[in-house]
Amino acid sequence: MSDPSRVAVVGVTGYAGYELARLLLRHPQIEKPTFFLREPHANVHCLTDLFPQLRGWGDAPCRPLSVEAIATSGAEVAFLSTPHEASLELVPALLAANPALRIVDLSGAFRFRKAETFTKWYKLPAPDAKALSETVYGLPELYADALPKARVVGNPGCYPTSVILGLRPLVEAGWINTSRGIVCDCKSGVTGAGKDPKRDTHFVEVNENFRAYNLFTHRHTPEISDHLDLASENFVFTTHLLPVDRGILSTLYVWLGPSRKIEDVEALYRRFYAGRPMVRIMPARSLPELQYVTHTNFCDIGFALDPSGERLVIVSCLDNLGKGAAGQAVQNLNGMRGYPETAGLI
């Protein structure tokens, strides 16, 4: 196992940032996380002043945010749980200030292979070309081999993680009849919308309600297209807001060609994810539920096949703050630093 790491965390006050802090403070290979805070929290000296529930978990020092402070902090890896706009500026600045520093960015700023994809879907300036050229998409089940040398890791979105993991074995095997279309029907808890108050996420708007949103315009669409090698016209990606705190359940509908047996489908998934401890394949005809994955870093996958052997339904389930954000960021750290994949997560 590699030596312990010193890490810096920017953006700890949001839901994903808090989850990240909780995981890092208990990680057996993290020597001393330092948390960098922007206004209005720049005068906070210890994270427990913001989150009393972390008292007794270990030293959690806070410092005012600046590029120089992070670059000279001794941190080997910096986590950015920041808005897209902030990551666009911080990533290239940190790389220039400290050539040895490595970054895990939880925003969408460095998730795409082409800069124009980001600008089209996010309506923001293009990410720095040099930083983007040094970026690895942080889905360890697919790109673990690239993590040890990655300078920047673009942590995937929560919805794309559930969809890509659910469909990638079938896509690589060539089992899907894409001409008949694919439907990705996804549902998320409210923490996926972030911590900033919005009318649509007020309690009275969410409680006892259920709604679809951002049809055909959701920013996670191109991630799915990129990493499943699917043209946008071959799939429909719909998102819904559940009246729960956390968790994502994606129901994926595909046509197979030629027909298959349910045992063949299960065997395909088990072979594909063999040795990948964070993906759990359910027995044939068993389906995952949110309660199985919340507060974990697991992605559970189950499926059902119709009698013809042509219509397959895959259910992919994860915690949007765990495997969909902070847990996956820690999993990426483990891959970058040569730690066991499950370190700090199980």
C-alpha cells in the first residue's frame, strides 16, 4: 500500500462536500485533510464549528480559500466540490501553482472529452485545454488503469454513473438493438439538486409530489452518450425528482438482438464487473431498491427479461451523494494513490 496522503478539500459546505469530509476523516490512508472555505465561512478554524456532528472524528482544520494556500499546504490531492464556474478557474490555476498537485473535480467542468460539449450544454466558457488534456473521466469500473497517472479526474455525474454502469456491459457485448431505441428512466432524491435554496426544492413543493424535469435538455445527457458510444437519437434520458433525501434509481429499457436467456444476461454482468467491489449484481429476477444503497458507495444492478428474450429491463441503483459524488471521488483517490479500491468506503 502506498504512503498516507495529505489532501485539501474545497467546497465542503454543500451536501456532497459534507459527505466527502465525513469519508475523508475516517479514511485509513488520509493523514490530515485540510478544508478551504470561501466567504462567508472564511473565518471558521475547524470544520466542527460548521458541522458539530463531526466532533471527535479527528482534526479538521479550516483555512481561507486561495490558490496559494492550497498550493503550499503540502496537499498531494485537492478535491473540488465547487460550482462549475469555480472549477473552471481553480483547476488550471492550481495545476500551474503546484506541478505536483493532483485534482479530483466533482463539478461538470472537466467531464467531457471535447471542450465544446461542455460549452454547448452548460453555457459556460470552455475549460482550459491543457488541463482537459490531462483529465481522466473518473468512473473506476471503466477507467481504473488510467487513474494512477491522472493529473485531473473529472468525477462523473450521479445520473450518468447509474446509467453507464447499467448499460455498458450490454453495449460492449453488442447485445442491444439500438435501432429500436433505449429508454433511461431515472429518479433522484432532492439532495441531487444541491444545497442552495430553490423554489422547486422547498419541502412543500417536494413532499407528497413527484415530477419529471429537464426533458431532452439535462446536462448529464452527453456524459451518457460519450461513455456508451451512443448517438443521442438512440436513447431517451428522462429525470424525475423523488420526495426523498438521497438515492437514484434508474430503470433502463432495451431491446436485445438476437434474443437471450436471463442466465446469459446475469453471466455477462458478473463477468464484466468481476473484481469491481463497488458494483453488486443482483441474482436474476431480483431488483435493487434505494434502501439497499443509501449511505453506501455501492451501485446495485438487477434485471428482468420478458418471455421472448428480447425485451430487457435493467434497474441500476445508487446513492447520489455516495457512488454518485463523494464516495466515487474517494474511490478515485484510492485508484490514483494505489490504495485498495474500498479503502475508506466499507
